[in-house]
Amino acid sequence: MTRAYSPIPELNLLKEFEERIGPVYYSDGFELMEYGGGASVGTWSEDPEFLGRLIPFAQANGSGSEYAVWRCDDRTDLATLPVVLLGDEGELYVIAADLRELFRLLAVDSEPLVDIGFLAAAVSEPEGGEGEGRQHSQGHREFLVWLEETFGLRPPSPEDLHALWDGRKELDVRFRAWAGRFVELHES
């Protein structure tokens, strides 16, 4: 029997997809890494409570930012926990309310930007989402098919991006209050 990538079924499905399509990007800058083995979490704080509540699982860009699940409580379904960005330039904020929301955001095929997440894509994408001049990641189309077939999800529209960003603000306030006990936070 094969060892699972993680204790989160949604991430295991993504890992299977990633292995099936091979070594290509399917969302700009995103790549699964060793579950729970992120390099940057320990650079933020060595406090055991901080380290024990953040579970890194993916690269967010090519310069060292990572995504982590934030164990904000003791729920057993880890896929429903918020996803945070551990930025390579000191950013630390909630990027998505849960893993499925992050998957929808990955369908935008853009790296998140400091403190605005994926909103820049809403400005640069023409209506319809597949701009003729836009170069998508090599595995992007396969990812969109996988996302719809596996979870019934589609990429967010520009309006959806704004709603998703606004919808995560309460979680972000909670996260920043918690994280501020361990690290010095940049203003957002």
C-alpha cells in the first residue's frame, strides 16, 4: 500500500494529480512540497505553539513564499482550516478560508501579491478569464479539468475574487492577532 502524502484527502488528490501530469506548473509559482516540512515556518518563530499550529504544504511562488494550513482550532477536518501565506518578504496573512477555496484561487494561474492575494489577476484578466495574450502555466488546462471533475469547482470571476478576498478578512484579523503573539507583523 502506498503511503499517503498527507492526512488531508484533498491534498492527497492534488498530489496524485501533480504526479500524473509530471514536472510542470499548473498554477504560476505553486508546487506541493513535503507536507509539514516547510523551511520558512521556523524562521518566523521558534515558539512550539506557533510551530505546532502552522502546517506548510506548498510553495506559493518562486522566491520562497509558502502556503500553510493554520490550525486555528482542533477540528478534525484539516481541509476546512484557513490557509495562510508565509511570505518571503515578511508577509503573513490568511489567503483562503480553506483548501478548496485555495484550489479555486490557484485556477487563476497567478502568484499571490503582497497583501492583495490574487486580486491583481481580477484587474489584468479580461472578461471570460482566458485572455488571448496571457501565457498560462503548462498544466493549467489539465488543472481546470481536474478541479471541476474532482470538486465541481471553477475559477473565480473577477467579482468572485473580490468577494473571496473580502470574505477572508475576519479570519485574517483573527490570524494576525494570534500570530502577533509570536512574531512582529507588517501592516497590511
